[in-house]
Amino acid sequence: MSSRKPGNLDKFETRLKSGEYYEAHQALKHIFARLVKQGQIEEALDAMVDGATKLQECDQHSSASDLGVQMLEEYKQRKVPVDDVSRGLAFHIDLNWRKPDLTSVLT
């Protein structure tokens, strides 16, 4: 089995570690879109949550929020039900910064 991460997340992490936050953000958006197009929705959402969390840890809150919005748009398009799991993933992205009311966005 390959040690490569799903969607080539190593590119995202390399950019993040070198302080190239914009490039890391764009790499993750590209990875997310590719995974969604391939039908790997769970992997795409996991990558988005993980990446947004890592961006927050680097004080890149705007980038993390942008990724969170993209994730919510995918939820809405796929009619993901608002439940503890979907709500938990959305709150996980924003937990270190603020706690918005995402219920209206998810429904």
C-alpha cells in the first residue's frame, strides 16, 4: 500500500509547513474538487475538515472559513441531513475561532 495521502494531501502539507498558506489553501480546494468529482465524498470532506483545522492552527482563519463554506455548499448540494455528525464536522472547522449558527446554512 502506498504511503501517499488521499488526494495528494502531501502537497497541501508541504505548502503549509513552508508557510505558503495561500498555495496550501488552493491546493486543498483543488484536492477537494477532484475527490468530489471522483465520487470520493467522505474522503473529500475528511480532507477538508483536516486541512481547515490545520490552517486554523496557523492562524489562517479566513482560509479555514472559506474551506468550511465550500464543505457546507457540498452538504447542501448533496442534501446531507442536519444531524450530529454533519453539524459536528462543520463546528469542528470553526470551533477554535467562533461558534456560528450553521443550522440555516445546512437546511
